[in-house]
Amino acid sequence: MDTTYYDHGTPAERWERARMFFDAKDYAAAARVLGTLVEEVPEQTGPRLLLARSYYHSAQLRRAEAELRIIVERDPVEHYARLMLGRTLERQSRHEEAEPHLRMASALAGDFDEL
């Protein structure tokens, strides 16, 4: 099996590499590293959430939505995933679909004034 720079190393090394790319705003490269990492550790929320954020920031909104829906399905009270899902749907002009997720995120964060 050929490995590239993106998928070389232990999961921990790839996680750090993905964080480096994300912090440098190279969201497409971060997503490339995280895609294989999420396949290896699908049960872990951290890599999947960073993958969704990478997709969101690189305007791969359908992919971001898919990853966020997986997180929210597994953990319905994951506040940040709810917020991101709402924002992702808004960016796709799907405001009615976004509203329940944004309201739930506000409630989970304790922002009851906005409800």
C-alpha cells in the first residue's frame, strides 16, 4: 500500500497534522488527512467534527452536513455539532431546516433569551 504525506504516520500524528493544516487555514488539506482518520476511528467525535469544520470552511457543504448529521444522530446533545449543522444548512439557503438545530444549540448552550 502506498502512503502519502496526508495518510502517513500514526493516528495521533495524523491528528496533529490535520490540526496544523486547519490552524493554517488549509482546510482542504486538513480534510484530506481527516478523511482517512475518520474511516479508521469512526466512533471518535473529535476527528469527525474537525472534518466537518474543514468541509464547511472549504465550502464542501454537503459533505459537512453529512458528517454533522452522523455526530448529531449519535449524540443529540452535542451543542457545537448542532450549531454547525444549522449554520451549514443556512449557507445552503435551507433556513427552515436550519432553525430547529440552531434553536437546540442555543438551548444546549443556555441561551434561552434567543428562544
